[in-house]
Amino acid sequence: MNEQDAVLVIGATGNVGRQVVRELVAAGTPVRALTRNPGAARLPSAAQVVQGDHADPDTLRPHLAGVRAAFLVWPRLDDTGTARELVDLLAEHVDRIVFLSSAAVRDDLDEQEELIGRAHREIELAIERSGVRWTFLRPWAFAANALEWAEAARAGDVVRGVLGDHPVTMIDERDIAAVAVRALTEEGHAGAAYELTGPELLSPVQRVRLIGEETGVELRWAELSDEQWQQRLLAMGFDDDDAKAFRENFRASLGTPQPITDAVREVTGKPARTFRDWLRWRAAEFTDPVPEVGAPEAGVVLMSTWTLDDPQRQRAAADAVLEAWAEGTWPPGLLRHSVLLGTDGETVLHYSQWTDEAAVAAFREADPPERVKRIDDEVPGIRRNGVTDYRLYRSRVDSGSLRPGCVVVVSFRTDTAETGRGFVDQLLSWQAAELPDGSIGGMSSNHFHVGVEGTSVVNYAEFADEAAHQAVVDGMLGADDTVPRMIENTPGLTGLGFQRFVPYRGLTRS
């Protein structure tokens, strides 16, 4: 491909499209990335991010000049008519289309038997008739399908699904993208339909066990009934008949093991990644976002905040840092990195637990600059507000602790560490005397951290929700109440206020 030619990536912020953009940028290929919301795209700065909607082909017209190849994803299986319009439009400008199809397409059938195969084959036929060079990617099950279990896994709950003992092969979206980029930029792939799989067969029960191993949580599998399965398919967009046909066809395939192909290696020169490889990359999606603040092995805690302009960029920055941790080398001594989102829609809190100060010092010495550069490249304009090293000093935990839905960080400036510790001791003594049962409605814990340098104290306080914290503010933190007067009357201590956060994601290494 001529270096002046651009590749248009449709679906650039999807699971596969995002990786296609990154691979193209890494290869030095000009990229035009189409998304409905460029402000939240979180794509490399070298990609030209443009606004458009694949469901409205006219929105693509301004972005097709200079485009010679296109990567096409079509998730709207109930609207293949618009897909055909889009293919016709692309064919006026490009000479190559790589289409993310599906292994549900069967070449031995003149008429596909179920919705997924039928819809994808209709689009394939439109591309074939368009006259452009084409390559079809037909993946079997996506590893990313496991994300439907993420919420249950984060809660340490039962994971529910169907056919738990039936093994299937799962493919990593990065491998799909790697094949797509070869087909977009190299010769020799025109007219090919690649069946893409991972290197192994795993049942849902086995995958859930692997998720538990990687996140350190024991998970249980529960089988859905036929009616529950039907309702889940209807919620995904199937109509009643197609949902029934899908279930019947899926059951009919149980006696025939899914194939394991070597197409990823044949096209890219590298073997397909395992499900565990994928899981380690996406582990933050499955990990309980609430850190174990009192973990005895955590000798040092680093806390810092970032400020962004709006909630979209706030979340994008949180995702970027977790992905950078997951893809890089995990530092020795880092136990867990937790990310919380400020309720102001602008602030990101990093709560990072380490074994000791030596591990932190070694990390600061060796931290590769590429990690930070990548985050800043994908989410420019992050305002970093400094990092403070803390040691957990004392905690008060309600014996009937609620699962925290809100974390409040209360900050103080101190002249010495002794001043900070003395204030914490006084406050907890007052609580023990005035609140004999140790409970404040809706508050599950207070964790007091004293800065290693002795100039700050933070109370990391966990509440059921924002309303529970507001009730404490209204009922116990008025100017004439005990705690504000205690702060005012402690020499060398200055209250700096509080910020509210909600737990978002966490990453650990088991």
C-alpha cells in the first residue's frame, strides 16, 4: 500500500476496531478512525479520528477522500439493507474491504439457517458483488464474550450461562486485528475467508475457573434454563423464531467439536493467544474494584489524583491507565492498583498498594516512560496533581460492614507525622466513647493513612452510597459539632476538605 493511502476503520472504538487502529498506527499506516463520539475515542494521536455513524452512510462521505482500504464491522444484524448501502458507498472509493464476518457463515449452504450466519453472508455477498478486493474474517467465539460475566465476577458471585460443559474455542480480539491489518496492508489475501480461532477448546466452566484463578476469587457456575436462555437471546436483539433456531442449531452442534485452525499463525507468523493471555490483559474488567485497604502485606500506599475536563475523558483516562498496567511488565512489589472515579465527573483517584518503600523506589527508578507516553497519547490533557506515599496507620471497620458504593477521601495537612497520628488517636477515642457500637449508619469503615514524609493525613472512608455520606455531613459535621472543633483545635493540623469517589476498576496479580 502506498504510504499516502489511508485505511478507514469503521467501528474504531469496538473491541476489534480499536486494536486494528493501534496495529495500523504501529505499522506506520495512515488511519482514519470512524466513531460516533470522537471525544471519548481514546485512540492513538497518530490516528485521524472522524465523526460518523455506520448506520447512516451519508455521514461517511466527507471522510472517504484518500481512503484506499476499509475495515468493516456491522453489529446491526437486523439491518443488512443499510449495510449494503454502506458497501456500495465504500466501493466508490476503496479498492479493498476487510469485513469482520462470522464463522456462523457456512459455505456448504445456499441459504444460511440462522440469523448470525444469514446476516453476515448477506453482507459478504454485497461485498463480493461490489467489485472490490475483499477478505472475510470469520472468527469463532470471541474471548470478549466472557465480559458478560464480568459484573458477577467483580461481585464474587455466581456466573450464569448455558451449556457449561460444552468446550468452544475463544479468540483474542488482538489476534483478529493482527490478521485484519495484514489483509488491509499486504498482498495475497484477496478472496480469502479466514476462519479464526484460539489455540484451545475450553468449556464455560473451565473459563470461569480461570477467571477465578486470575482474580483470586472463587466463582461458581450456574446453568440457565431454556426459558432464561431464550430471554437472554431476545434481549440481545433476536426475534422469537431466530432465538429458537439459534438454540436448536447450537445444541445440534454439540456432537461436533469446534475446529482449531492455525490461520492466525499462517497469516501473522505468530500463534494465537490463549484465553489466559486474554484474561490477563482484560483482568481489570473481572476484578473487584474495591481494594482490601487493610491488607497486611501492603506496607506502602501511593495515592494520587488526575483531573480531566468531563466524565467521558475521566473514564477514558481510567481505562487507559489500567490497560497500560495490564499490557506492561507488572512491577515487583505492586500488590494492586485501584482506580476510582470522582463524583464530580472530572477526578480520577489512584490507590496503589505496594509491599514496601524499596519496591516503590525501584519502580520509580525503572518505570518505562513509554507507559506514561501511551496514556498521554490516547488521553491528552491529563492534569496530574502529584503523588503522596502513605502508610496505613489505624482503621475503624464496622462489624456489619456494607459493600462500599462510595469512597470519601478526607485530606489534612500536618506539620509532623506525630501531629497526624495524635489527631487520629483522639478522633477514634471519641468515636469509641460516643458511639459504643462503633457504627454510623451507612458508613462501613474509616482508614487513616499518614504520609511517609509526615505532612499529610488522609481518611479513606467507605460508605454505602453518596446519600449515606451526605447524612453524616448534615448530621455530624456542622461548624459547632465535635469533629470540626477537634480539627480546629489541633495545633499543626489543617483540614483540606473531602472528595467523593465511586469504585471503578482494580488490577492485581494473583
